[in-house]
Amino acid sequence: MTEEAAINCRKAAQLLSLASDRQLSTEELQALEFHLQRCGACRNFQAQLRFLDRAAKRFASR
Amino acid sequence: MSDTTTRDPRIAEIESHRPYLVRYALAQLRDAELAQEAVQEALLAALEGLDGFGGKSTLRTWLTSILRFKIADQQRRLVADRQRLESIDGEDGGGEAWLDDYFDEAGHWRDAPQPWNNPDGALEQKRFFEVFERCLDKLPSTGGRVFFRREVLGEETEVICATEGITPSNCWVLLHRARLALRMCLEKTWFAGEAGR
């Protein structure tokens, strides 16, 4: 991962959300993983997106 | 309604699912009046067929399956209007200025997400889902509808884009925006408060 390919939180959050709706490219996945390894806030966001997904499914079946 | 059904305690339970069913119908029909009509027809049909509900699925699943037929009826009536796609309420999804609410100029979180306390526990609480529903109601209408179809109903993004008449990239922007807003709402109204502790 080069410095040029590094992404910020804004882009990482976008990719995390996008990953719920379509397959990310290899480049997108690499950039995202590189960012997540270094960013606790985005890891929290990732966990919370997964939670939203579970909550929505549970909401439908209540 | 017959005397038999008026005495049935399941009627109140059926009625308690009305808000969910209206939301479901709205997601499909995009018209409040038509959605209310479809739900009303579905609930009447459910009451008439209550004895046929064997409890093999949850009551909500059973009611939803009846509602689907009523929605399909409404949609057939709307075929002539299919080409007239409504505007997406000014949420054109093209600009990204709204992201400035969440991220600074360098692209860092303005308010970095912190871990939530006991999210699994929240999923077991009725009160949490009341909060969840209120947060859904606060989403902008198109974004909220797209999110509901995608996350709650599990529809494919391509299908949602096509029927909403928006491009895939606008669809993804709407979903991302809805997720950020819903996350923020739950954090403020549940996880940061007493309930989330």
C-alpha cells in the first residue's frame, strides 16, 4: 500500500457502506483493510453497520 | 367483523402490526393513501381468514404475505403511472456536501464512532425497536424508503434502483446517507443514554 493509495475515514466509511450493497474491487478492499488496521473509529463504524443490518432484519421478523 | 372474531384476542395483536405493515406497503407503493388502503384490505382479509392462520410462521410474516397480494393489486392499478417517476425529494445524491456534517476537510470523523455498549442486549428489548422505528421515521423520505427496502425487506439494490428510477450510484449514496443518519440517531437516542448503559 503506497501513501497515494491510502484512504481517509470519509472514503473508508463510504466503502464500508458500499460493501453491504455490492462486491468491492480488490483495490477497494486492500485500501479499506489497510485503513481499518490503523483506525479504531472506522472499525467501530464497521461493527455498527453490521449491527444496523441485524437490527433491521430483526425488526422485520418481530 | 363477526362476533367470533371480535372476541378473539388475536385481533388486538393483528392491529399492533399495522404501523409495520403501513411502512412495508409504503416502501412498495410510495403513496400513503394507497398504502393505507392496501393495509386496510389486508387486515380485513386477515380477520376473515384468521382461522386459517396455523401459527406455522409468525403473525407478522403471515400478515405480510397477505399484504403482498393487496400491494400487487394496487400496483396493477398503477401500471399506467409507472413512467411518471416521482422526484427524489431534492435528495439528488449527486453532491457530497452533506458528508461535511460527519467529516472534516481532511476526511476525518468530526465525532469519531465509539464502541456501543451491549448492542446484542438492545436487540432483545422491545423499547429499542420503538427507538429504531422513530429513527427510521426521521430519515428523509426517499432515503428512508430505500433503506427500508434494502435492509429491512432485503431487496436487491438493482431492483430498488430500477423501481425508484434512480441510478445505482445515487442509490448507494442514499443508502450510505441513511445508514450514517440512522447510526447517529441510535447513538444519540439509545446508546448514549441510560438505555444503552
